[in-house]
Amino acid sequence: MTQFHHIRLELAREAGHPAGAPNEGYDIVAPLDAEGRLDGDALRDAPERGHVRRFSQDATVGKGQLRQGPGGRWILDMEEGVADDATGFRFGEERFVVGEYVSLSLPSGEQHTYVVARVVEV
């Protein structure tokens, strides 16, 4: 049975952040299967449970919903006017386990890499 988890993504090392930025990132509540992969069927069964919070300097700068879009793309659908939506790069194939890296693409075309810093069942 798929369980929902709180996943914390923190900005990984990149230009401008050579040591990463643990105070920049996303908190996501999402269903993960036994291998730590996102479960689209479980989210479709309980879409109200998939949440996203974008944070900066430990303050909330946006909230929204996790959803699966066309072609199986995973989207962090932020409230209009609060923050840009982000699309997971190959999120359907990634494992959300501590220490793994995942990437998000912004509408501007920018892509950022995040480290999975925490995964806790909720």
C-alpha cells in the first residue's frame, strides 16, 4: 500500500550556491511506493493530500498542490501570483530517498537541482 510522505527538497550546489542552500527549497506531501517513487494512482485517488510549500530563508513564499499533468509530468502547481509553478525533471523515474538529487524546471527555463534532505511518513 502506498503511503503519503513529507519530502523536503533543499537547493543543492550550483553556481551562486557552491555549498548549496538548505534554507531554499520545497516541502512536498506526496504518495511514495515501497521503492520511494511517486505514485500517480495514489495521488489521483486522493488529490487533496498532495501539497507543496516553497520556502526561502525558512519563510513560506508559496503554497500549492502537487499534481500529475499531461504525459505523466509532475507539477508543483503554486497559487497564482505567489510563486512560479515548477515541473519535475523525470520525477516519475526518480527515487525520493534521503541523499538523492532531483531537478525542477521553472517556466523561465531555469533548472535547479535539489537534494532530498528528509522523507517522513505522514
